Amino acid sequence: MNQRRYPCSKITFLFTICLTVVSITYVNYQYIRLLPSPNSNGDGEFHNNNIMPITNDDSRDCLRARSDSIPTDRYGKLSYPFINMGFPKIGSSSLHSFFGCAGYRSAHYRCSSSTKCSECIQQSVREGLQPFHNCIAAEVYSQIDDGRNSFPQIDYLEHILDAYPNATLLLAFRNMDSWYHSLSKWTRNSTNLAQDLVKADIKGLPTGMGNNVHDFSTWFCNHVNRVRDAVSKSPSHTLVEIDLDDEVKTRQFMSNVFDVDASCWGRANANLDLHPELKKENIVTAEGQKKWFLTGDKMIKGKDGIRRKRNYPGQQFLNYQ
């Protein structure tokens, strides 16, 4: 039986091709192995709890406060309740401190010693009542979400507008990268706020979304557009948009809009580790600012001195006096 013989040159050629393929495969493997994982911090190692720092586009109109959201002839004449429709870590404590300093009755996060505002609002709506019916009576609700998975400002926006046709809505704005960084560093029970929001199933931010600043900014942007659109269709409501990043300008703006002493405005509940430029003694706080409820006063610290509270239509639900 004849055996087929290969010339030595052909064997060498085939061996060279095989060696080349193996070499290219190995080089590609080493290159891919050294690339950072989408869930890594850049050291090539996997970090399940890390969040991707995708750069955000802050040029969108929905990410910036409008200076003309309220006509100047409405300054000092706004009706309560003043309701913060913004998101956690975007000025809710500063608003609570501001109105508390002025003398307003303000609830923040909790609407009783044992009940979160989000819980009593949800209960009220389920019972067919006005959203704040089962909550403590206040002139200001500076944070109505629970900061984790319940957001009445999203779920019950229309209920709130219908129940309180003369309410003043508040929307605070800050740089999205800064906000995202703050969410990622604000920890409770070993997890940070950004991680909790990713796990939650929130309207506009379903479970699994929120792994980067773009997801969060898009969620915020859509909410802002929805609130703006709803208020534009309801002329009895007023929307006050607040720029947290320009503290000097905003201090005067808040003083003019609400007829409150400008000294009441400042940054509250700031993380000094994230903001080394701030000094603890320079963070403005109202008396008892850390408390969830500020009882207020019959008199207001106005921009031109002490004044009485002004009563406007739609405030009859405050029958605590």
C-alpha cells in the first residue's frame, strides 16, 4: 500500500500557519484580559457594587432651573402648601431648613413620629382622600419620598395637583455628576443610595436601571418635563425652580420669591467629605433642623423684617391653628 508523502517544505509551511494563529489568539486574550470590566474600577478586577461613571450631558434644558418659571408679580404672594417635587439629595434638607428658619411649619421625610410622608400619602390616596389627609398638617412638605422606593411626587402627581389647586411646587436642580456622586456616597445599612435605587422598581427607573449617571439624569429629566407640563396646563399652580449650584444668586432669589430673610438660605445636610470647600460652621441650619418636623411660628422672618403669615385661597386645609 502506497503512503502519501508530504514534502518537508509543506510541513514547515503548515506548522508556521498554526504557530501564527496561536500567537495572535494569545495576544488578543492578553489584551482583552487587561481591559477593565464594565463593573470594574479600572484595575481589571470585577467589583459588583461599583457603578459605571458614564459622563452626563448637562446641556439639556430639563437639567437646568429656569429663572423665569415664576412671574415677578407673584413674588411674595405664593400659596401653600409648598411641596418639594424633587428627588433625594437635591436640596430637600436645605429647603426644610430655609422654611423652618423663616417660621413655616415644615415636614421632612416623616409626617409623624412613626410614619413616613410617602406612607401616609399612599394611604390617603388609597382611601380616596386628599394626599396629605392622613399626614401631619404642614405648610411645607420638603421631602415626601422615602428616598428608596416610594416616590409620591411621581406616582401621585395628578392627585396632588387636583387636591391642592393653589399649591406651590418646588423643583431643585444640581449638577448631575455631583448628584450621582452624592447618591453613591450616601450609605445606609451597608449599601449606598444609588444601589438601593437600582434595586427598586420605580416609575421611570425600573429594576436594574441606574448603573450610571446617564440613567439617573434621564430619570430626573423625564420627571422634570412631566412636572413642567402638568403645571403649564394648570395656571392656578406655581412652579418654583431652584438652582442649588449658584448659592449666592439663589439666596437672593429665594428671599425675593418667598419674602424671607436671605440669611435663611444655605446648604444643609451636606456631606463634608464630598465638599471639602465647605466649613461646618458655614452650613446654614434652622433651629432643630435635624428634626423631621419644624413647628413654625405665627410670624415670618421676612426680607424686610418680621411679618405675619399671609393667607391665600386654597389654604383652608391647614386647620391646626
